[in-house]
Amino acid sequence: MAAFWTRLRTFDYGSLPRLAWHAWRRSLQVRTVIISVTLSLVAIIFVGAYLSWSISQDLFDSRLKQSLTDAARAQVVAQQIFDSADVVDRADVQSVVSQATATIRDVSSSSWLALYRASGQDANPLAPQDFTSPELSGGVITVDLRDSVREGIGRQYWQSVDIAGPEGNQPGIIVGSLTTIPGVGDYELFIGFDLSPAASTLAFIQQVLWFAGTGLLVLIGGIAWFVARLVVAPIRTAAATSREFAAGGFDERIPVQGEDVMATLAQSFNDMADSLQAQLRELSAISDVRERFVSDVSHELRTPLATMRLASDVVFDNRDRLDAPSRRSVELLHKQIGRFEDLLTDLLEISRYDAKTATLTREPTNLVALTEEVVASIQTLAEGRGSPIEIHSPGGHCEADVDPRRIRRIIVNLVGNAVEHGEAKPIRVEIDSTATAVAVLVEDSGVGMGQDEVTHIFERFWRGDPSRQRTLGGTGLGLAIAWEDARVHDGAIDVWAEAGRGARFRLTLPRTPGVPAGESPLDLEPSSQEAQL
């Protein structure tokens, strides 16, 4: 219990709107219940308001009718008393008035009375004084009501008022009529009726409606939650099964229960899953056949290719004994056989990536040392083409867990392309690292590329300028394989290029498998100062 109160005190109440919005977006059941309760609340408010108004009107009309009846009967009885009285002096008149008022209280069951001499009459010494019950004093009887009673002989007039009581103002009705005291004149008779019992009844009814509405709302919420749970449960099952199926669980199926629309959906999903699984099996079989075919073909091709290579090497080593045309043919044959070997190797590597059978042989590797080895192997050729290679390594000396064979192949491709398109200008290679990533940037100042060409740079056998001949060999698959090599390491190769300004290729790799590389330690685009150079 103490832990509960501690969590309650330390809870971040400011996060409640965010949690509520999260629940609204994520839960169909929550949305269903909230919408059902909200609409029910609106309906209950409207129905409750109508019932309260209707009951209050009925109570008021009933009490008004009863008050008018009681007032009319009391006025008739009082008039009979006045008509039958034989008065000779003021004391007799006062006695008759007292008798009449007592009778009015008995007949009307109300002690709220007022009797005023009608204005506009001649003075009469027998006329009794006006009197008013305390409850009707203080302007409760309005001038308009008195004028209406005085001018409407033989008629009743009423008015709703607030009458001061011991517990504050309380609702009431005043009924007025004109009566005549023989030998004295006309008098305005007003009888007040208390509506507090009706108001109390209305308040009780409204309270009952309030509690009933609240209970009904809670009941509706519970029913909505139960029904939504019944409806959402199979949907959740379908969603979970779909996620498992999308993640590779092709044997997952949705249980089919009943014959309703959810059962139809489940059966349709299961039929679709069976069809997809069958097609996947077929594609897997085709992939296996293709992989086996490529393996068999490569094996069969390697044997005659090795023989051709040996024979070509023998002839190539003795080319000086041949005449010029034959020597040229031998050189071309030797070169194309070597290119054919490279093409076969690249095709086999691409087929492994397509079949998703490529595996990594990771080991701690220093990318600076690896890059220096690659540059050293190609430096002589690059200088011969007028493109010396400069290495800058402010970082990157730490070891990264990678497959050195594949990373070497990436760097060879990037540096080789820079030499190929460097236009006899220096090439810059930079290596740097962060706590999570290591990057190699290869920059040339050659012909560059347009943005349309950049989008196709990693496509297989794509060439930016078909009329341009490869002077360093190549199979047209180098950058495609390099991109796959980087991807299988969870890395990336990014390109910046501009026609006439050269190109920048940046390889970024995570230092530790499973840990995202994050932001690359090297900028892809050249700085403004570099751009001016």
C-alpha cells in the first residue's frame, strides 16, 4: 500500500494528456467506449432536460389549476358571508371581515391573504382597514396585478412570485379577484399559495434523474467496453497474426470461429496466406534451382576457363616469338580472358546477394591500414595517369568489426573509379571515425556527374557515358557489388557529384555490429573553401 501511494505522489500528471492521446490513437476499444459514452451522455442530457422541463410544467399546471379552484371556492364562500351579514357599524363590518378571512383560510388551505379597498370609491366610515399577511408584504403583489383585479369584475387573475419564508425565498402563486362588501364597497382579495412542496418534488425527481442518468452512463460504458472487447479481440488476433506472417511466420493462421463477418475475414486471410505460402515455396524452389544452376555453371565454366587461362598465359609469355598481328591478338585474348574471370566472379557474388546467401567473415580491422594497402597497390597506376593519391587519416585508426575482404573490394572500386574518371588530377582519400562509426571518403576532381546520373550510379552494368571506354577494365558490376557489401554491413555509400567538378564517394560503416552508425564523421558535400579550390 505504501508503494502505491508513493507511485501516486511521484506520478507525472502532466503526461496524462499525452497518455490519453496515445491510448485514443492506439486502442480501437478505447475509442469505441469513449464515442459510445459521449453520444450516450448527449442523449441522456437531452432526454433528462426534456423530462425535467415536462415534469416541472405538469407540476406547475396542476398546482395552478388547484390554486385557482381553491381561490374561486374561497371567494364564493367569502362573498356569501358578506352578502348575508347585517352590519350597522364599523365593528360589525370588522367582525364580518374577520369571519370571512377565517373562512377563506379554511377553504383555500392558505394563510397568505391580502384585502385592499379598491381605489376610486367614495370615502365610507364603515370601510375596514386594508390588511396583508406578512408573506405577501413588501411589494410581492404587483401594481399590474392589482389593476387587472380592479378592472376585471367577476374574473380571476394570477401571478407567479417569490415569497419570502423562514428558509429564504420560495416559489408561490397569488390569485386575485374582486369581492364586494354590501354597504361598504369593492375590495381586492388576494390569496397566496405555496409551491414549495411542488418545487421539492421537482428537485427530488431531478435528483433521481441525475443519479439514474449517471448510473445509466456507467452501465452503457461497461456494456460498450464488454461489446468492444468481444469485437476487438478477433481483430487483435488478426493483427497479431498478420504481424507474425509479415515477420516470416508463414505458418501462422487466424482461428475461424462461427460464420459471421470476422469468420469470413479470417477464412479469407487464411486462404491468402496459403496462396502466398505456396507461391513463396515455389519461388524458394526456383531460387534454389537458380542458385544450384549458377553454382553448377560456375563450376563447369571455371574448369575450361582455367584451361584457357593456362593456355593463354603460355602463349602470352611467348608472344615475342610471334609476328605483330599475332602478338596483338594474344595480348587482347589474355586481357579478355582475365576480364571474363572477373565478370564470372562478380556474377557469382551478385547471385549470392540475390539469393540472400552472402555471409560475412568479421574480424577486427584497421580501415586506415586497409586503405593504405589498397592505395599502395594502385598508386603506381594512378601516378602514371597523372592522378596521385593523397591519404588523410585524422581518425579511423581504431579497429572495426567488419569483413576485410568485402571492405577492401569496396575501397578498390571507389579508388579505381576515381582514377578512371580523375582526368589526370589529384585524388584525395580521407578516413575518420566516431565512437560508433568509421568512414572512408574518396574524392576526385574529374568529369563528375549530373544528378540524373547519380541516381543510376549503383545500377548493374550502368554507364554514364556509353561512348567512354574503360581503360582499367571492370565488369560494370563494381559499384553494385560495393553497395551490396556496404548494405550487408548495415552501412551505406553516399555520393555527391557535379558535372565538371568531380565526385565524392563516402563509405560509412558501424564500428560494432548491431549498433547503428549514426551520423557519418565525414561531410559528403565539399565545404565552400574546398569548392573554391
